[in-house]
Amino acid sequence: MEHSNNHVSMAWNGIYGQRAVGPRLAVLNSLDRVREILDNHTDSIEPGGVFGMADYGCADGLLSLPVITAASEYARGRECRDISVYLNDLPTADFNTLFSVLNADQLSRDTGIASCVLAAGGSFTNRVLPRASVDFGFSASSMHYLEHFPPDATDAIHEVFLDDGAIKENVLKQAGQAWLDILRSREQELKPGGNLVFLLLGRDEQGRYLGSTQGASMFQAYQEAWDRLFAASGITQDEYQQVFFLHRFRTTEEIQRGVEQVRREGVALQLLGIETVITSCPIAAAFRRHHDERRFAQEFVDSHWTWTEHAFRHALQSRAAEEAQQILDDLYRDMVQIVAADPLSYRMDLVHHRVVLHKNR
């Protein structure tokens, strides 16, 4: 059952960025920290130099636009000669939308500085950019993704439901190695004196994680809907066990342990800070104002349909396209019904670890 994550993708035509209201709010809430790091901890460029900024796991690019704007303002204040913006994601990402909203001509006009906007298709667990090309790197809600399925089949759709055992051990080992690879790769790409700010989806000290901070669990609702399809003979046993979200919601201990290990290897990254922040679900907040249960349920499911569908579509890849689409439609219709039946219990709060790293000179 081991496969590459090349099937992982978000919805196209800017739909992901438009509907990801929670992740967008998390980015906006981090802008002050981003500006503080740029102003007080970045000593990688000289006036008249070239400023390099990277967004790792950028999807359609819409979420990180405020950060790119803040970094560009910093570069203008430092009288940089050029700005290079590197946008990284898997080759299946929505690069068409990305370049329609962020391109070199527009950025040059906005900043008054000659700008290049470049795409780097590939997994961010590897080095994707030239050595010492980045002054400031950013990533939001993306580095929890893993590369491969566990080797053994499981009825659980997510690692949060796994008991201790071989499959859980595989996920933890893979996530630990991926974090080490990310750190090693980013250190090579950073200029001495440069910084990284990552918003890593994770677990807090109380065990809370995305969509499971209070009340009902979003992933449990998906598990219930998928179980119902299987019980109704809508999907086969093999299809049922093919769904597994390639995620690991890391703890702060896992993050710190990885940084300490690569530092012992000679990787010149310093952990400037790590804080756990919870972004309250804006869709749940809107529901408390409009009280329309059906509207809330539809908007709630739509907000994560953009990044959950690929996991279920992958399981149905042997079916004809129309047949697979009908099953997916049934699944998401059932999800809306589950949420609408108990709307006050559901909310998609985001649990992020905001990690700041500095490359020593």
C-alpha cells in the first residue's frame, strides 16, 4: 500500500485559497510576528542586494500574499536592488491561478523594485532552491503532509485514530525523518542571517488538533461518513482501506527534538521561538450570527472539501470517472447532513505551532 504523495492536490482555479478562511486568518494573525522577525532578526542582505523570499507548500498562492507583501515592503525599506519570490509546491499544484494573482510585472509595479516570481515544483522535504538564495522563508498549513502511505492496510482514515502499533510507528518514524529533511534542506537554501517562519499544524499540550478542539471531531465525521458508505456496500473493502490522510500533527517536543538533532550534525539553524496558537473557526463564528444550520453545514464542509477530496478520490481511482464522482457526491452530502444534525458541536479551529528559525552566520 506504499505510494508516493503525488496524488495529493488542492482544488484548482483558486477555490482552495478562496474557501480556506481559517488558514487565511491564521496567516493574517501572524503578520506582526513576520514583520518583527524581518525587522529585528534578518541580517542576511546589504542595501542594494537581492532579497530572496520563499513560500513552501504554497498551493494556489492566495494564502501567503499578505506575507509576500510584508516581505516586499521590508526589501524596499532595505533598498534592495531586486526581489526574487520562490513559490514551491508539488507539480500538481494550481500554478496557473498562482501566476494569475502574483507575477513579476505586478510585483515590480507594486514595489518599485525589479522582481522575479519563480516556481519550484517538488517536495519540500528535499532541497528545491539554490544554495544560499533565501533571506526569508515561510510556510503555512502544509508541512504536516507526509510522503508515503503506511505499508499495512488500516480501517482508520487518519493517524489520530491509530493505536500504538506498527502503523502508528511507521507514521511517527516517517514524520520524524521528514522534519529532519525539511530542516536540512531549508538550512542549505537560507543565506547566513536569514530566517524561517513556519505555521505547522500540530497538537497542543491538551491533545487538540485541527477540527478537534471542542465538541465533535471533523475527522471523526469523515470516518463515520466513510464507514456508512462501506456498510451500505457503496465501496469495496479495498477502497475502504485505501483512504488514509497523509498527515502528522506534530507536538512541540517533536519539533524541538528535530532541531536539536540537526544542530548536533552541524546544521546552522537556531530556534528563535515556538508558540502554539489556536485560530478560532470563522465559519462557526458566522453561524452564531446567522443561525442558518444548513448554510453553516454546507460552508463548513466546503471549507475542507478542497483538501480532503483527493484522499477519497485516490481510493476510487479504479472506477469510471462518473461513478467515482457519484460516490464522492454521496459522501459529501452525508457529511453535510452529519454536521447539520448537530451544528453547535462542529468547528474547524486550527492548532498551529508557529516556529521561527534563524541561520547563524
